[in-house]
Amino acid sequence: RALAMTVLTSVDYATIYDFTSFNGSYMNVSQDYSALNVIGWSDKISSFKGRNAETGMFYVDWFYQGTWYAFCCSTQVGNLGVFSNTFSSMLRT
């Protein structure tokens, strides 16, 4: 059961980018992060691509709190507008 869970959760559900239009540093995300600062990505995401028909949520505060931004499936957002550089946690849903 533990192996099956590891395989299922290791699927990338998003690629996050430091700059708009999918530019700059990027990271493929396959797990939840209650505090993106531990990996150096808090308040840095300016664009993203949903991956592998997965869904997820970004939150402006740590531990999945505050205003949220949900995405579905293979969403591609090249400019997060007012949400650029505000996300502090993210969760697969």
C-alpha cells in the first residue's frame, strides 16, 4: 500500500515558473508544500502549467491558509496578474 501511494503521489501535478510566460527558474511539483519557503519558492511564482490532468490549489499563506487559487487539469497560466509572487503553499486536490 505504501509503495502504491508513493507511485501515485510522485506524479507531477504542476510546473511552477519564477517569471511570467513560463520563463526563468522552474520546478516540477509532485508533492504538497505547506510552506514553499523551505524550498525557496515562497512568493516567487509568476506563471504555472497544470500537469498530467491533475488538480491543485495555491494559497497566499503558509499551511494552506488565506486566499486561494485553484487550477484544474492541464491549465496553463502565463501571467498570474495580482497573484504573481504571492503564493506561500500549494496542495494537490
